Amino acid sequence: MPKIIPADLRKYIEKNFSSGRLVCLSGAGISYESGIPTFRGKGGLWEKYDPAVYANVQGLTRLFKERPQRLIDFLRDFYTVLLEAAPNPAHLALARLEKEGILKCLITQNIDGLHQQAGSRNVIELHGDAFRTRCTGCIASGELGREKIKEMLRLLAGGQNSRQKTLRILSSYFPRCRKCQGRQRIDIVLFGESLPEDEMARAYKQLAGCGVLLLVGTSLVVYPAASLPLYAKEKGAELIEINSQPTAFSEVCDWKIRSEAGPALAEILKILGYA
Ligand code: NAD
């Protein structure tokens, strides 16, 4: 098999990936090989559903009031893709690097939970997790889980639902918060919403002390997540981009691996003697 990673970068990886100062920032591209389309790529959910409506609190609220069945169709399509996906070699390689003490932290913009499923533990989720709930009052988070989502979709699938029936079903999966009686919702950051402050603070802290930042499968056009690599660079980190296409950040990166994430990360494991 021809090698993806050139000789000079192989040497750099051998020398610099042993110190536990490696951090990774991942985006939608890392889950592409698991069957989840990227945000800007072809064939994704957002070709069918306008994100200005479906990735926006006001849009979703209006939809629920005016076209509840359309909201159900969206929830079904959104979760079906996520439920069918399993971690791919890229997620598994990053989990292995953490287990071996090389990767100290994984910062992700993804909401699919695949890093945790692969075994990663120190994961900072900047945009939330579609399988968790968050209270709109006190921000307490809860587990929603894959089985509950499947059950909810089955209940919602029973023919044309009235607004009342839809509300009854949704309310039973997103009940009032026990602590503050606030309404619970899916724990993902929608358009126009702020990123969770504690997760951003943790990300900055990890990046301040990292030696190398791996950027995997992200176009880095979404702020403030896109500010993180510049911060890491300012603090002295070297940036390695793994992406099948050039991005607006490629020029800033010290190293570029122009490949799909799975084969590239599998090769990094080999270089380090873990495969
Ligand atoms: P993006 O869609 O803007 O960019 C994806 C990037 O991945 C592109 O640069 C593309 O060239 C690259 N890519 C595609 N396939 C790849 C592969 N196999 N290997 C390596 N690189 C590959 O995604 P983004 O930068 O993460 O920003 C989009 C936003 O949408 C994020 O906030 C994210 O939360 C959300 N989103 C998440 C998921 C998910 O959870 N899986 C999926 C779609 C969108």
C-alpha cells in the first residue's frame, strides 16, 4: 500500500507524538466514512431541509405550531442517519491514541457521539450531543440515549399526528426539569446560539498547553470554533491538517495530509507502532 504520509512528516510524528501534548479538533468530515454527510458536502440533510428553518429555535418552534408533521419528518431523517452510523477507523484511531497516553484531549464540533462510542473519554463537545438533553432553564444536562430516540421515532411515526399528539409524545421525552421546572430540549447548539462557555473554556485551556494540534475533517468556517487553531498556534502549537480537500486554514497549517481521515489516522497509528 502506498504511504499517505510523507517521510519528513513521519519523522516529525515519531518525534513529537510521544509527549502527551497532542490535541485534536474534529469536524463533520471525520464521520463521513461512518455514513454521516458533512454539513457543506453533497447529499446531506441540509439539501432537503433549509438550515435557516430547521437549525434554528424560532424556525423549529414555528414549524411545530404550523406544520407538526414536517417537524416529525425532519426529526426522523435527522436521527435515522445518526442511529445508523458506527465509529470508523478514524474515531477508533483517536481513541487508541488517547488510551496510549498520546492524545490528551479531543475537541469536536460533531454532535453524533461517535468519538465516545469509539472509546474516547476526554471529549469536549463544542456543539453538544444529539443524544443528550439540556434544560433551557438551569442548563442541567441529561442522557437521552439511542434506544429512547428510537422509541420516540416509532411513536411519532404512527400516521398523521395532530399538534396535541406530537406535543404529548415530545413532552414525555423532553419533560420538565426536576431541578428548576424548565423545559428540556435536545442538547445541540443551533444557529444563532452561543457555544457552551464551560466547554469553550476547557478547550482554550487544553490548547494553551498543547504542542501539536491535529485538525481532522473540518472546514473551519464556523466561528468561534474556527478561532481555536489560531489560538493554539499563537501559544506555540504546530498544526497538522487531515482533510480530503484544502480549506481556508490550510495555509496556516504547518503540515497537511490530503487524505480521508480513516486511512491517514490508521497510518499514524502504524508509524507509532500501535498497528
Ligand atoms: P463542514 O461540513 O463544514 O466541513 C467538512 C470538512 O470535512 C470539509 O473540509 C471536507 O473537505 C472534509 N472531509 C469530508 N470528508 C472527509 C473525510 N472522509 N476525511 C477527511 N476530511 C473530510 O464541517 P465542519 O467544519 O465540522 O462544520 C459543520 C458544522 O456542522 C459543525 O458545527 C458540526 O457540528 C455540524 N455537523 C456535524 C455532523 C456530525 O456530527 N457528524 C455532521 C454534519 C454537520
